Amino acid sequence: KSKLVPINANMQASFMPGYSIISKPVITPAYVTVTGDSSELKAIDTVYTHLLNLKDVHENFSTTIPLKKAYASLSYNVKDVQLSFNVDRLTEASIQLPVQVMHRTSDEKVKLLPPFVTVTYLVAMRDHESIQPGLFKAIVNFKGIEEKQKTLAVELSVKPSEVKILKVEPSSVSYLIYK
């Protein structure tokens, strides 16, 4: 018997300061045909590579890595796979965003204090120019006002996938209600 099984990388990587992986690791081929005894085939849902331990990575990476066999009696249609991922230098940036009140249940006028927050994030150098304030959305929940909370927690309901948020300052805001 045989079946098609996905391949996962068994990898640990540390990066030089200021660098990070910016793309999901790509394994080629992504699947392997496993042939062998049907009882052993049932027990396998993923094939892993041998452990790859990387240190001080600071540039795009690509290598051939052998597959690990769960059972000696099984055979694979390929012995090695190609593993690659992209690495880039990170930069810290910040933007100022207006805070919006979400889930309003009344027409009361709410003034947030302060009305803006500063979002600090890490982004790959190649993506730095494409990150614009319109890609983010800072909100507070009106439910907190209804529950008479003294301050409202600020959340980022929308953010680009290319960024890693470091902090939102202030993390909570006060409010005034005008009737």
C-alpha cells in the first residue's frame, strides 16, 4: 500500500540581532509518497525532516535535508527535500492612529482621552515603505463604557501581517460622555 503524506521541517533557528525570517519555510516537494505495510501507513500523517539547527542566520537560506523514517520498513519516493526561507533585516517604526469606538448601542457623544495612540512595530526593511497608517485600526469597545469602566483597553482590530507589534501607547484611554 502507499499514500501521499505532507512533509514538515524539523528546524530550530536563531538569527543575528536585527534579522528575522520573513517568509514561511518552503519545502519542495511538499508531499512524499510513502509505501509499506498498511498498519504502519495508518500511523503516519506527517513525514518530518532530520533536525536542522541553525545559528546566527542573517541571509536567505536554502539547503537539501534528508527525510526521517518513522519505520524502517517504509519507503519514500524521495530521500531528500529542498528547504528554503527568506530572511531580512528588521527595522523598528511607529505610527500614530486615531482610536475609534466600536459596538455603539446609543447616540451619546464619546470623547476619548487621548484620541490617538502610538503603535510601535517591527517590519522587514523591504516592507517598510509599504506600511501605511490606513492598514491599522485602533479601537475601544463601547461595552466598557456601558459597564462604567474607568478606562478602556485599546486593541488593534486590523494590522498588516508583515509587522510584529511591540507596543501600543497608551494601552488604555479615558473617556468623557456628552449628553
